[in-house]
Amino acid sequence: MLFCPDQFLGAHVQRSLQRENMHIWLGECHVHAGINGAELREQVEADPEAELFIHPECGCATSALYLAKSGVVPEERTKILSTSGMVTAARETTAKRVLVATETGMLHQLRKVNSHTEFAPVNRAAVCKYMKMITPAKLLRSLQDMTDEVHVDCGVPERARRSVERMIAIGTPSPAAE
């Protein structure tokens, strides 16, 4: 199995599924890769009571698991979460403070669902200028004016759909496993 495009997310999937037969492409998101284990450790040591929300694409995800296993931070307060998983966890947490390792634009969403918890970035510089280029106004203009159209060869969507369906099947437990 070839896993693209992110080596940190690939390592997380490999750990989660306990699959050794994965070839993980060594790509990365430059913003997530820039959130490193040393910064995470420094933040945890400065605020040992905080929960940790770590996006699996972050370069610090492995460090977060190590810190939890070694007792630096309790495992129950260390959560490796997808973007939607972070929103759900933010809604449910009763923590006073949560250290968040992902692109800083995510903090707004977390604060919106839980105003009682302080959500702080592990790295304040984790800002993606490319994500900031897409705005609701630009999307609306593109849809109204039918601009910025993307053309895809006929066979690509069907092949892509099969790949996505296979990934979903891997992540969906079979009835026998439940």
C-alpha cells in the first residue's frame, strides 16, 4: 500500500492500523511539519495541566505519543485528532486549557464551539498562507461566475472514487470485529 501525501499522517495510520506493509511517501505539509517535538515539550512543561489536541500531520505527533507513554503528560489528556475530531473534542472537553498542534486557523473553530476553554497554539507561527487564499467571498464568486474551473480527464474520477472507497473500507470495522 502506497500512502500519500503526508509522512506524519502515514505513520499515524500505520500505527493505528498496525500495518507494516505500507510504503509511506516522504511528503509533508510545511506548516504541520514545522510544529516540532521540542516546542511541544516546552509547552507541556510550561503548562502540565493542559490537554493536548494534536493533528496527525504534525511533526510532533510521535513526540506527543512518546511524552504520553513516558508519563510527562497523562495519556488521557493526549489526543491525536483529525480536524473534525478536534471540533468534537473541543465541544466535549471540560479542560481549562488545551494546547493545539495544527494550523492556527483551527483555533477559531474550537473557540466557537467552547468558549469556556482556552485553546492555545503549540506554535503561533503555524499559519498557512495557502489556506488563507481561499475565502467564502472568492468561492462564491467562482461559483456565480463559473470561473477557476478545473478540468479532469474522464477516467480519473472513477479511479479516485475506488481509492477513496477502499480507504473507507479499511477504516470501517467489519460486523465481526464489533
